[in-house]
Amino acid sequence: MKELHVILSFISICIGCNRRTEEIIEDFGKMDVAALEKKMEERDISLYPVTCSHCGKSTLPTIMRLFDRQQQRIITEAKIGTDVPVIDGERAGYVYSRTEEEQAEIDRGLSKWLDTVIEQSEPFWEQFENYSLVHWNAFIMELSKQDYEDAYISCGWKPLDRKSTVFMYRKNINLLLKSEGSSKGFWRAANQRMFRHFVDLGIESWDIKKDIKLFGRERVRFFVLNLPIPEELEGLRSRCIGDLVKKENNEQALLYRRIEQLSDRLENSNLRANRLQHEVGNLQDRLGAAYRDIEQLKVAQVEVMQESGQSDKIKRLKALIFELKEENKNLYNRSPDIEQSNTNNLEISETAPMVEERDNSKQLAGKTVAFFGGWRSDLKKVFPCKIILHDGKRHDPDFYSALRTADTYVVWWEFISHESMWEIKEWAADRGINVFYLRGMNIGKALQSIRL
């Protein structure tokens, strides 16, 4: 028997970006088909969300795939929740779902599968042989060369040479079949391979569309409708009927076409329902997170209400700051002759000697520090953080942009007006960030001395 290298994987369609993501679940290693079937029967496969490699969202898988790495081909690919049932899958959003009781009933039927088929196989073959005589021309067209060769050997006839075609076998068989009995014997022998295929796979593993391509629609239809199975598995048989439809002009054609239409519509509805259920699950998770945030905000609101005394105190202090700023402005306007020439020509030094240097590079990385006071030329040295400089003389958009952007304020208190210092102090109080009042204008030294 041919050896396979089997890989089991899940495939999901991301609800965020609609991309297809495949995730390997298990590598079964090298084994033949019989060992693979036994392995799959023994193993319970648990479903879990597959994370999209593109957008990072997680989505439950919709397809289960068995892949032969040795021959680089897909062994089988089934839709989860549509072709493959999920135990208690409704909670995970799968439409084709079974309860544990339903699965237990199916397991009972599967345990009786071989015994039932063997016990009732003779009536089945008699019915199949009689039916084939009525529809001989249609059935004989579906036999493959391998079917002919197997039947010839079983009936004691010498197979034709290797170069012979199916057409040659069809022509030759008409010469060999002289009676109704020989026709029935030939037909039973020619369909043994198909019989073993359906029985060995088991009804849960039937892939009707592939079987039609392999054995022909008429023969597959008869097997699906008439093969003896335990009563507990009749529900599974009904799921296979929709794939048996053939566009014919007979009395059964309308019925089968209607079954095909309803089956296709049901499959599409199941797929859409699965996607919607997945989206509902994600929305429920987001709603739960929103509710938790609301509860936290309620608790925070209670805490704020309990600290209303502190809020009143902050308001009074801010009002006092505003009054002091206005008074400072009035005093400044009364003494216009104050010279500030010492600030007009000073430049900020970037390389002056340090005192008690400390390495703050890691602490400052990714931060923004705003310096107010003095004036400067372009910075030539690279610092571990972003530097914003403003002379503080005018409260222009750049001044307030620096206040909004910076993580820390540094004020050169010797070279800035009191009005600007009060404005900076008020912004720092509102934003809850630190202000450092330093002498000189050495950026490197200042960065070594501040603590964020």
C-alpha cells in the first residue's frame, strides 16, 4: 500500500482582512491509508482560533485539510461545521453541530456498521444486479479499466493486453456475456472495488463529489440510496443525497434538481451563518470589554466624587495663580525700562563641562524635553531624547506647541520672564508633569540632572 506523509492543518478566513490563513495542527509522519484512518478515528481534534498573520485578528477555522507532503497533494479538504460536524459547535458559532447525545447515537451506529453491511450484503447485491440489467447501457459506461480487469480475473477470464482500452473491454464483454446469470456475476465482480471503498471508508468519510468522478454518478447514486446501514446513521445518508443530482429529463429529475438547489442553498447559508456567528462572538467579546471599562469608570467616578474637596482646592489654587499672573503683568508694564540685553545675545551651550555627570540615556530615550529661556543657534550635538527650544519671550503657537508636546519642562530661570514662568507652571500643574528650574543654559548638564 502506498505510503503517505500526512499533515493535518486548519484554515481560517480572517474576519478582519478576509485573508486565508493556514496553521499546521499535527504532523502524523509517514503512514499508509489504513493507518491514517485508524489514527483519525482515535484522535479527538480540538478547535481553537487561528491568528491572522496580516492583521493579527483571531478567527475560528472553517476548513480542515489533510495534506500529503511526500507527493505534494491534498488528500482531503472538508468544511468545518458544514461537511464535518462539531460537538457542541453552536457555542462556537458552527451551524452543523451535534450534541453529545447525538454523537453518542452516531457512535452506536458506527459500531454496528460492518456487521450490518455484511449481514445484509446479499440482498443488496441481488437488488444491484437486477437493477443493472434494466440500466445496463448506462451502468456499463461507468466501469473503469481496472474494474474490467478485476472482473475478468474473478470470472476466470483472461484480461486483455495492457494496451487495451476501456472501449475494447466494452466491446469484448458483449461477446463473453451469454446469459443473465453471467451478466449478474460479472457485474458483482466489477463492483467489488467500489463496494470495499464505501464500506471501508464509512459513511462519515464519504466524499460524494469525488466518488462520482471516480465511479460514476449512476453507481454512486445506487450505493448511497441502497447500501444497508444501521438505523442510527440514516440522518447521515440524507446529507449525501444532494450531491447525487443529475440533470436528466425524467420523472425524478425535478426532484433531484430541487434537492441539489436546496443543498447548495443550505451550504451557502451554513457558511454565511458560520461567519456571522464568528463576528457575533467577536462583538460580544468587545461588548464585554466595554462593560468592564464602564464599571471601572463608575468606580473612578465615585473616587473622584469622594475627593471633591481636593478638586475645590485645586480650583482655588489655579484662581490664585491667575491673579498672580495678572498682577505680575501689571507690574511689568509699569517698569518698561528694564533691560534684558543680557538675554538677547546669549546662546545655549551644548558642550560645557558637566558637574556630577549621570548617564540618563535609557531614561530619556523616546522622551521629549522642552527648554524655555535664552535663545540659540541650531543644535549640533545628538542627544538621547527629542529637544524643543523656545526663548519664552512670546506666547506664540510654537510656545504652546512645546508645552503640549513635551514630557518634561526645563526653565532657564535667569533668562525668562515671570509671566512665562507662571504660564509654564500652570501647564505643568494641569498636565501633571515635572518642571526643572536651572541656572545657565547647558543642555547636556541639564539632561544629566533631571529625573523623569
